[in-house]
Amino acid sequence: MDYINAFWVGGLICALVQILLDRTKLMPGRIMVILVCTGAVLSALGIFQPLLEYAGAGVSVPLLGFGNILWKGMEEAIAEEGILGLFMGGFQACATGVSAALIFSYLASLIFKPKMKD
């Protein structure tokens, strides 16, 4: 049942994003920002964790999970550092994932020799 829940929740999120792409003039980058911010807001409201327990990867993979990680990092840093943690926490929480993405994408560009589209 876990797989089915992950599939339908993740599919619903992706379908809503596709509707945004088709029906609005929003560019994909802005929609990605909306997803990350939505994940952070859902985490702040306490809605993300029950949704994560229900749908698992279906809710954490489509960029909502990144917003959740940012919020958790900010929440911990605010508890430790005060208001300064608001600016530090998100960077500390996601630094490993972002660094890995940059390193592996650079290595892939060395291996596959990317070209600009015509």
C-alpha cells in the first residue's frame, strides 16, 4: 500500500505542476521555487510530516522535500543561534546535497561534452 500511496500522491503533485506549466505563463524555474516554498510552508505548519509518513517518496521527491529540509535546518539553527540561525540553517542543512549535485553535474559535463542547443 505504501507504493500505491507514494504513486498517487506524487502523480497528483506532478499533474498539478503540469497544469501550472500548461495553463499559466510561469516558467519552470518559478514553479520549482513554488514547490520548494510550499514544502517549507507545509513543514512550518506541521502538515508535511504526516503527509510524508503517508506518501513517503511521493511527497519528498518532487522538490517539496527540499523545502522541508531547508525548514528543518532553519528551525534547528534558530533554536541554537537565535535569529541569526534563520540565515544559516537552510545552508547548513542542504549543503551536502547541493554540493553533490554540483560536483556530479560537473563530472558528467567532463565525460559527455555537452553542447548548446541550436
